[in-house]
Amino acid sequence: MISFSTMIPTHYNDGKPIPLDVRDSILALADRTFRGYTLDAPSIGCYQGHKEKVARLTVACPIDKLGDARGLVKRMGLALGQKVMYFSINYDEVEII
């Protein structure tokens, strides 16, 4: 297994907070798809001059499911009204023991 991560914003692009039920439904989708995740504490991210509060979501993933991982992040971005989403793949082996 490998891992991937994405950034989950705490607010929509118009500044309104993302409701907890929206965030929780996104996290539930990650859990259903890959059977778990880790959500870090919020920090500040910046993309093309736009600063925002984000939380890193990290998920363990079989390497042959990277297409599913990309699809999941795209669906998350749509649900959050994002134009783009950060997606990072860690090819170091991950074990769940």
C-alpha cells in the first residue's frame, strides 16, 4: 500500500464556513472507499495568492487503486466548490498493522 493526501478547506471560496455535515460526508466517502483516513489539524495553505485554512487528509491506498483515489479527490473538490484540489502521492510503502 501507498498513501495519498489532499487538502480539505474549512471555508468555501466565498468565505462561508463549510458545514460539518458536508465535511463529514466527504470523510465518510473516504472511509467507505479506502476503509480509513487521517485528518490533521487545520493549517494555512496558499495557492496563487489565495490563502485559506485547510486540513490535510491522508489515506492509505493500494497502488492499483490510484485512479479511484484521483476520482475521490475530484468528487471532494466538486462537493466543496473548489476549482482545483491538491493531490500528493507517497510511493513509500504503507502498512496497516
